[in-house]
Amino acid sequence: MNSTVLLYSQQERYADAFAKIFSIVLLAVIIISINGMFVFIFFRRSIFHSDPRYILYIHLVMNDMLMVFISVVLFVMTFAWHNVPVPFCVLLLLITSVTHRNTPLTLAGMAIERYIAVCKPLHHHQICTVRWTYMLISLIWSVGILPGLTDIFLLLINGPLALFTTICTSVILYNTPSHAELSKISNGIYSSIVWLILVYTYCQVMVKAKRSSTNKSSAKKAQSTILLHGAQLLLCMLSYITPVLDKIYAPLQTEQQKKINFFNYLLTSILPRLLTPLIYGVRDKQFFNHIKALLTCKLSAVNVDPIKQ
């Protein structure tokens, strides 16, 4: 009787794991496929290469694709591979950390670009150049990688990485009090700065929309775009309260905790990446027209016009 119950319980766990992996991988394939279509269109049409707004957008799309791919790989590894070499695990966690932080930073950069376009239109072409855009992207990656490098430094203090293996999750690998304090400080700083930028730019664009008599439609569109950025950012920021939720639900049974953790992962890491194509790709006329052309196999060859800055 006990062996039958044990066998049934084991089969139930395997079925649950398979359902989770299948749903996550399916969502990841959908997200990467949709975003890949936008990347394809961007590189096929030179008209997008000289516009900072589209460059920042495609950077956000490619960053999300990388983040989703590595995140799903880590998710599958927690079920299938429990003895991951620590150096390899650290590399994957570093990429995940950087791309996760790049999303809100890029959203803040896109909000600033829209603020300049609406509130300072005469200076937009002087400030928002292609060179400035790539410098901003380099700054985003430089700032985004700092917490991940600090985590690695703290881990190195405790011992050499090549001597042991681990289940590859940040909760297990970065489990010291120093890592917890660093996470709280970095999350607080990043979220505060990004939210201040979004609130400030939204308020300024809203004031401009009310005062302007000639450019109201552009201002209102920028206003709604920044508001959607805020909604996407809110979903991304929910991952910062995951440790708090883990403590709240600690008294629950193990299986209930796993279901809650899976729901948190789905809500904070996967679903926000579905919003990116909707915010820009569907609402933007140029991208939307090229999507229709691509789906009907009418996308022409790439233009080779020189990039004007």
C-alpha cells in the first residue's frame, strides 16, 4: 500500500514538473518568436537605424529575449540538473541579473527620450542622436552589471568557485546575509531612481499636453506610452518583493510554496515581456505596417541609405 502511494505521489510530481516546464517553455517560444519578428524588421529596414526611439526599443526587445531564454534555461535546470558547476551557474545568474535590471533602466531611458521629444522638441535632434543612444545603452549595461559583479565578489570571499556544484538558483548560491543586504540596497536604489524618472517625465508630458494647442496628439501619445511603461515596470518590480512573499508564505506546505513561487516567476519574469511588443510594436504605425507586410510576405529588401545623425 505504501509503495503504491509513493509511486502515485512520484508520478504526480513528475506530471506537475512537466506541466510547469511545458507552459514556461511554450510562453518563452511565443515571446522570443514575436520579439524576433521585430528584431528582423528592425535590421531589414534602415529607416529605423537612425531613430533613437527605435534603437532603444530594439535594445529592450533583444534584452528581453536574452533574459527570457536564460531564465527558462535556469528554470528547467532546477528540475533536470542538480549538480551544476558553480562557475557555469554564476555566469548564467550574472546574465539573468544584468538583463533583468536592464529592463527598467531602458524603460527610463525611453521615457526620457519621449520627454525630450515632446517638451523640448527644438533640442531633440541635438540631444537624442544615434551616438547618444548607444552611449546610453553602454551606460545601462555598465550600471546593470554592478550588483551581479558584487554578488560574485562576495561569493569569492567564501571560497573558490571551481570546487563544488550546486542547484543553480540565486536563492541557494547567494545565501549569505551580505547578499541579502546588497539585494535590498540595490533594489531600493534602482527602483527609486527609475520610478522618479517615470513620474517626472509623465507629469511634464501631461502638463505639456494641457498647455499645447498644436501638438496635443503627440503629447497625449507620449503620455500614454510612459504610462504603459509604468505598468510594465510595475510588473517587473514585483520580483523585488518576492523574498518578502517567501517569508509570508513560509508556514505553508512545500507543495503550496512551490506553486506560489511558480506563479511569482510567471508574473514577474515572463508575462511582462509579453507587454513590450504590445506597447510599441502594435501601437507604432511604422512597425505595425511592416509586421503586416512581413506576415503577407511583402517585406521588401533592406534599404541601404546612409544613417543621418
